[in-house]
Amino acid sequence: MLHYSVVFLIIALIAAFLGFSGIAATSAGIAKLLFLVFLVLFLVSLITGRRTTV
């Protein structure tokens, strides 16, 4: 998921450089959303992965 976030960020940077502001804004929004989802899933896996069964 982090990979897709970086890909959309690169697409947004290239689109902004070329002057496609609509595509750049959409790609940046998708990159932000994917990064936030990645962070939430990462934190959940850290919390649940530390539990030990006795």
C-alpha cells in the first residue's frame, strides 16, 4: 500500500510540473488517503502483533 502511495505522489508531481492541475490534485489526494490507510493498518498490526497468548 505504501508503494501505491509513492506511485500516486510521483504521478502528482509530474502532472503538476506539466501543468495538469486537476490530475495533480486528484493524485495527491489519493496518495494522502493511501498513506493514511497504510499508517492506520501499520499501527493496528503493531498493537495486535505484540500480544502474547499464554
